[in-house]
Amino acid sequence: MSDSDSRVALQVALFRSQINKKIFNADSLRILESLLASNEVKSFFQLRSTLKHFVRSESLSAIRHIASKTVDQQLSTLEFFVQAFAIIGDIESCLALRYEALVLREHKSPIQQWLQVSPGEWLNFAEQSLENGFYAIAAKACDYALSSLQRNEIARSKTDESYENSLLTERISKLKNCALQSAASRSVQAQAAEYLRERTGEKCKPQPPSCKTAPCAASTLYRKGIKRRNERRLNVSRRVQFGGSKSEQAAN
């Protein structure tokens, strides 16, 4: 093993040790960032894949572990993994945990109002989800945004804010409709793809004798039709040749 490989291996071991010890802080993120930014890594994609699977597994364990902790501790842990997945480039996991954090804040906000998620935060998350193809989550985030906006309108009924809120409501509604249409379109495409796969599978399977008779019958009928047409042409040609005149031949 080369010196560069040894350094990378030590950094990976150090990062794993930090996570296993539930040390979710800026130092751990810096180790991860330096690993993926290093020019010494020969098999970058393999390393990123390994780290992605490790962080995914540990994030699930961590979420179970913090279920009984305070809201601050839960949010801090979720934010750590959001940043870790962002560094790794795992957009799906990054958005999933951001959604978990936003929903947690939303559910706790009636008791701790400072946790309340603003309509703008929900809208920003919905836009990012839509851009990355998570249409159902984008639509759900729009519902949260509209609900949050409605609460704000009840709490504050200023005229200038009312106009701004109406514009924001329209923007959120358009985004939600776009997400729902995209989700429906993808669903139709998925159903069509599934149907085609099934059809392809059926054609590849050995067919019973009863299923084979139809194509054979159709083929036979087609060949018989061609044969009858050729026979009619031959008979006409013979009549013209032996009993007709040259003028009749031109007419035919």
C-alpha cells in the first residue's frame, strides 16, 4: 500500500470512529470533506460509494438513537447528516433528512414557536425536491407551505402583507400543480414501461400449442390469398394470350 493510500485509509478509519462514537460535529464533517477533496484518492467513485452506504446506515441508527432526545439534539443530528450527505453528493438522502427536520420543527412549533417553519423555507425545499425529481415530496411541502401561510395570515392581517401573501400563495399553488402533474406523468410512464416489460416477457415465454395456431392460421390465409390472386392473374393472361386480340390486351 502506498503512502497516499495509507493516509486515505487512516482518514476513513478516523471518520468511521467519529461516527460510531456519535460525534456529529464540524470536525467530523471536515474529515469527510478532506477525504472527498483529496487528489490522492485513486478510486474516488468507489470511496464515495463506500462512504455513502456507511453514512446512510449510521444515519438510520442515529435517528433511532435520538428519538428520546431533546428537539435541539434531534435537529442538530439531522443537520449533521444533511451536511454529510451534501458533501458526499447523495441528494436523495440529503433531501429526505431535510424533510424530516422540517416536519419535526413543524410538529413541535405549537409548543415552541421559534421552531415554526416559514412558508419560504417550505417553498425553497419544495423547489429543490421538484428539481431533483421527488415530486410527491414537493407537493407535500407545498401543502405545508400553504398551511403555514394561512396561519400567518390569520395572525397578521396587514394590507401590504396580504398582497405579498396572495402572490406567494399563487406561486406555491403553481409549484404544487406542476409537482402533481409530473408525478402523474411519471406514474403513467412507469405503468407503460411495466406493461411493455410484461409483453416482452410473454413473447419470450414458450407458448402452448393453442396459442400458436392463430398466427399460423393468419399466415396460411395470407399465403392462400396471394395464391388465389396469382391464379386469377394467370387465367386472365392465358385468355388474353389465346383468345383475345392485341387491342384487348392493350385494354387489359
